[in-house]
Amino acid sequence: MANKLSDGNNLIETLPSISVDCVIFGYDENKLKVLVRREFIPYNGEVHEEWKLPGNHVRKNEDIDHTASRILKEQTGLENIFVKQFMVFSDPDRLKRNAYDYEWVKPRLADERVITVGFYSLINVSDVDNSTLIEVANWADAYEIKDLMFDHNDIFDEAFKKLRYDLLHEPLVFELLPEKFTLTQMQKLYEAIFNTTYDKRNYRRKVNKMAYLIPLDEIQTGVSHKPARLYSFDRDIYENTRTERFDFRV
Amino acid sequence: MANKLSDGNNLIETLPSISVDCVIFGYDENKLKVLVRREFIPYNGEVHEEWKLPGNHVRKNEDIDHTASRILKEQTGLENIFVKQFMVFSDPDRLKRNAYDYEWVKPRLADERVITVGFYSLINVSDVDNSTLIEVANWADAYEIKDLMFDHNDIFDEAFKKLRYDLLHEPLVFELLPEKFTLTQMQKLYEAIFNTTYDKRNYRRKVNKMAYLIPLDEIQTGVSHKPARLYSFDRDIYENTRTERFDFRV
DNA sequence: ACAAAAGTGTTTTGGGTACACCCATGT
DNA sequence: ACATGGGTGTACCCAAAACACTTTTGT
């Protein structure tokens, strides 16, 4: 029942009625971004530029986390990146909200209907070789997302909600921080994602209670101000000391 | 690409590679229960009794919430019941963990692999006409779930985690309480679901702050002790006063 | 009268929040 | 010397948690 579908230049067997769409959050100079892809859609004789989230079909023998990791690799070149499913979008007409978009996507489908699983992911924009994706993709400001194709605005909104929730309950920040980081870098990251500001002293009091945040015997170099102490995240300590109702709130 | 599959006695077009499985939580005399179905599995010449969660295929033109509601109706006879998706289970071998189980399920599948969306739901066991389901289904104690078929123990575990989280952040308790209820009924319900006990005074102080909990001019009748005041849940007030970071913790 | 659950206040403790100044470094 | 971000402590308020007795009804 799996179908041969064109996936790039290869014929690969995929499941006909399930796809994965990825909301790839990128952190770049204290701003939260989202990766969107440009498509050119024929439209009443003209061609319109439209944007969508990256997605792909699920292959016959992979689980959906693998599909999501594959999309991450295709879009960013990065591997072993954290991906997390957050919601299934199953409106039978979800691809038909705009007739031209549907005409465009129809030849790529094995069925007239596709249920999609939404994933989100977190990367450092500086880890990506952005020269390779600049033509078809764009890092859009997470707080100014334009109209996307299909139900992709819904998918983005749900991803953002889930991201914020998860950040308060799991050590996700560290996916976006370098190996060694300063407390201010960590604070700025929270501020970008929650679109707010925190009091520095209260913030530090809170994070200083986190036993898995290890102060290193190392400080920043090359900054023209008092260099900050570097910290690292100790996942072992986190795993061993986490409690049922963990709280990353800052 | 949709497939004609036998659904009971009717041929109904369904999507080949997606199903919905439901964890139906039932509240019964201060105990939390889960609905499981009995199946007889041929096993080395014998027939074994096994248990699984109720599930079904997704029809060609329905969204998955409709599939879940349909399963609820089939299993309990109840309609307009709250259902909520919580996770997708997509291990390509999820149906093959036990060879006999797979042999049993294979003829019911359009593909050798099915990705399933987990839903949970909440009902009052007393609302169900249990005489009709007694032969094939059973209300199992949520704290003593036996081995289930396929990956259904994983599905149950995730459902229970999500139920507990959602109960603290959404007004789900009221799905399980009658229209008019006492504060003690509400407390017992939390205690059953979180498997704990609360201090009555602290509990009441907390819930008395909830503006959407309306004390009625009505008290219990027919109890051989001081009758308790009845309360009702006002969804309008809840919707109008809910804030970003709502907290149902008690 | 007694059994059974309803209903009610106070104290202690810890966390959240608001707030301002000196320090170390590069230029 | 100055600009820049790093780093620190205190006071107030409120919510969480621990804890025991009186009230009302049915039998």
C-alpha cells in the first residue's frame, strides 16, 4: 500500500496519507526566527511567491521522528538535532483552503488528502550554512509571520505554544545555547522566546538554584567589558535530580 | 488511495495507514478506570484472551477528532464527549511486537504498517449503559493496567501523563462531574486522578478563588450527614477571565 | 445519642517581585 | 577616563502547607 513518489530525483516508497511538517525555530542575534520556504504558485496566469513550512512524506519504513530529522537535514544540513512532535492536523480540506495552492500541490500527492504531523525543532542559525538555503528558504521573524500556504499558520501557532510550554518544563534552552555560555546569553534567549524581559538579579537567583548548571573556571574573552563567567549544562545531573513537576520558569 | 475496509458489516472507505486509538478514562465511585477491550488471539493452537485499547481507522473524509468521537460512540454509546489527541505512535514495528498479535491483526489492515494517533477522553462510568459492553469490554483500574496488545501500554502511559497535565491547565474536571456537584466530589476526583490526598481547608481556599465556580442556592439531599452546598461550572466566566498561564493546580 | 461528612482560620515558611549600585575589562 | 555589560542583596507580599474543632443532618 506504500506508494512510489518522487522525492527529489529518487523514487522512494512513502505512505500515501501522512506527512510531517516542521517548524524550525532558529535563534540568531537575540531574535527568534522560523525557517520558511518559498514556492512559486501559478495564479490566474501569473506566478505568485508564497511561503510554506518545510515538510515531507513519511517513508514506508521510518518512524515520524526520523522523517522530521530527515527534513531538518535537508533544510539545514544539520544532523542529530532535537525534534518534537506536537500535534496532528487532519482537516480533510486542509490543503484546499486556497484553490491555487491545491492545484499546485495536487500532482505531488498520492491522495487528495494528507494528514500531517507537526514537529518543531530548535537550532542556532549560526550553525547553518545559510548560503545554501538563501534562494528557497528564509529565516522569518517569529513575531512577524506572514500568510503561509495551507494550514501552515495554524501549525506555526501551535508549535510556538508548545515550544513555550516545553521550555518551561524541559531543558530545551540548551539546544539553542553553545556548549559554554553566559547567564546573560541564557536570559536573552528566554526573553526572545517569551517576548519579554526579566530582572537580572531575580533571574540569576532562580537559575543559580539549578544544580545542573555548572559554573566553569573560564570567562569570556574578547569583550570590551567585564568578562562573564561561562557555564555548561550537565545532563547527567539534570536526569538524576529532576522531579515530577519540574519547572524551568524564569 | 482510500481503501474499502470492512468496518463492522459495512464497506467504508478509510485511509490505509492511519488509525486512532482511544484511552477512555472513566470515573466510577471515586476510582479512575480505563476502558479496555477483550480479544481472543489464536496462539500456538490455543486461544488466549488479550486486551487492547479501542481504536479504528480514519475514514476517507473525516478529521481525526471525528474518528475519535466515533470510537467513543461505538464503545460507550455517548455522543458529544470531549476527546483530545495527545501523541502519534509511529514505530514501523509497533504492531509486530508480538508475532501472534500481528497475525491476528494483519487481515484487518490495508497495509502492514499503521501509524496511530492517541486520543484520550473522560466520561462518567455511570453515564454508560454498561450492560451492552460487558462481554467485550472492561473498566480496568487505571492504577493496575495489565499487559495490553501492541504498543498500547505506551499509549496508555502517555495518555495518563497528558491527562494529568491538562487537568492542571484546563477545566477538564467538569467533564467528569455532574452538572451540579459538591466541592468534596471535585476534590475526590482530583485525588483519584493524581492518586493523592489534599487538605480539605487548603483545597477549598484554592477553589474558592475560582470565579467560574458558582455556589448554588441548593444543597445535597438524601445523605445521612450535613448536606453539602452544590456548585456549578460557568464556562462563560471561565472563558472571559482565563489568563495566559492558567493554573488548575489544587 | 451517635455516625458521618460539611464547613471554617491561623501560623509558618518559602518564593516571587521590585529595586540600585559597584566592578572588571577594552578602547 | 569612559563606555559596556557583569555581578550582587534586601524588603515586602502572597501563596503553599500544616494543623483541629464545631455544625448539620439522618438514623
